[in-house]
Amino acid sequence: MPQLKQSAKRLRQSKKCAARNKQVKDGLDYLLRQFRKSINVKDKSKAEEWSRKLIKTIDKAAKRNIYKKNNAARKKSRMMKK
């Protein structure tokens, strides 16, 4: 338990931030699962649709520093190989 007022505030802030980041990452995981599922079913139009959504979301996450720039680029690159 924090002793100082400012450390208690930092703890509150970091919990909020972590919850927000987790929500974004969980959404990305869902999109990635849907993308992989559409690839396995060989549904090209669905796969393209999911890939556009996934790329957009990865870029937003990188912009908000949820993922680092190179991490986001690597995820997009690996996804597009499939």
C-alpha cells in the first residue's frame, strides 16, 4: 500500500491505464482470431475485411504507445505473410 499521496495517485492511474491497454489488446486478439479463422476456411473476402480492421487497430495501438512501433510493424508483417 502506498504511503505517499502522490504514489497512491500513480497507482490509481497505472491501474486505469493497464485496464485500458488490456481492453485494446484483447480486442486485437479477437480480430486476429477472426482473421486466422477466415484464412483457414479459405474465405478470401472475409480475410481481407478482417485484415483491414486488424491493421487499423494495430496502427492505433502503436500510435497510443500500447505497442511499440517495431512490434506493431512486425505483427502486421507476419499477418500479411499468411
